[in-house]
Amino acid sequence: MKTPIHFTIALLSVFFIVAGHNLCNAQHENFEFGFGTSTTLENTLSCNTDEDSTIKWINVNTVKKGWKVNDDGILVNLGLPIGVVRSEKQYENFMLHVEWMHMEAGGNSGVFAWSGANPPADSPLPDGVEIQMLELDWVNINAKDGVQQPIAYVHGEVWGVGGVVTDPDNPRGERSKSIENRAKGKGIWNTYDVVAVDGVIKLSVNGKFVNGISKSTQKKGYFCLESEGAEIHFRNLKIIELPPGVTSEEQTAPELK
């Protein structure tokens, strides 16, 4: 005969099995949403905003309730589960403007450029070039043995991930760190302007170019917005497509259907 404690353990086991099964299914649910705009350089120079198109974002491995576009156009991501949504189409050379604001101390997020948007089985995050978005207190919260993490983490690091190799402008190991600390903390909007041409990325943080990479082994792919454990808000995302370059099949992420 089962004792009350055995019965309780059995109920909890069933609960966690069902909850895990539901979460797994939810992370593979099909959903998409519109956020931000995309246009061409020609339309931008001619001030032809009629040709701007809304960017469609497609779920990769998150949940629908984790993303919401408010009436004021702000995209709210709750941070869980860890994973990404991707752009509907691939981009090669571009200019990206995006504003972001963390709502929690130590919040973690980012944008992936030139991504295959297809995370491996052992990771919730894909390949590509990651453009880091960390809240300033991350270095304190994640101190190791009482030693603060390098401040470079939180001011817009850029580097290749998931097998994509890049040459850092300002090396911190394989990563490229900003040469000036310009990011702002929780509750304050930050602005990233990114220029990407022929495997080179330059990042402006709050109005000044301070970081970049070159010689990316993958230079055409999807954009991914990252959900990584904390609430973050995005607004005013705009992509301006620049003319294409000479990019081989090996330098292009596989097309997804």
C-alpha cells in the first residue's frame, strides 16, 4: 500500500512528465508575427516608404505566449523558454536599426545575423554572428568566485557562433569587444545600428561605432531574435537591404521551408 508521501511523489512525477511534454510540444508550435520593416537602399534614397514591408518572424523553438507586439509597436519577449524566432527571408548585405531595453537586472538577449536559424540538438541557439544585448548588471550577477566578469560582455560584443568563424576587430579571445562602454542599464532604451557588407559587420552602440568583425565564414542567412531568460523589449526595428555581393553557396545558410 502506498503511503501519503509515495502518493505525493507519484503525482509530482506525473505532473512534471506532462508539463515537460506540453512545453516540448509548445516549443514546436507553428506561429508567426509581424514586427519591424524592411526596404531597399533605392527606396530609402528616394524616400519611397510605400514600398516598406513588415518583417514576418517565424517561431523556431520558443512559445507563442513568449512574444507579443503591443499596440504601440513595441515587441515584448518574456525570455522563456530559451530559443529564437527567425526572419521569413534571408539577408546578405544590410543596414539594421533596432532599439532594445532590458526589464530585469542581468538580462540576456541578442540578435543573430547571417544565421541558419536551425539550432543543433544539444543547444537552443543557432549559428550565425551574434550581436550581444546584455543588461549591465550581468557581470555582477555572474561573478565567478567573487570576481566580476569582464565589463566587455555587456557593451555589445560581436562574434561568430555555432561554427561560424569571424575575425574580431577588438579581440577578447574569439569575441570582439566594444572599444568604448556605451550601453545603458535596465529600463532605458539602447540603440544599435549595424552595417553588414561582404562578411564585415560594424556595430554602433547608442550613436557611435565601437565594434565589429570581418571575414565571416557565413555572410548570408536569417535574422534571429533571441529569447534568453529575461524580459526584453524591442522597438523601431528596420532593415535596409544593400546590393548583393559575391557570396558562394558555402557562405550562405541553407534555406528553410
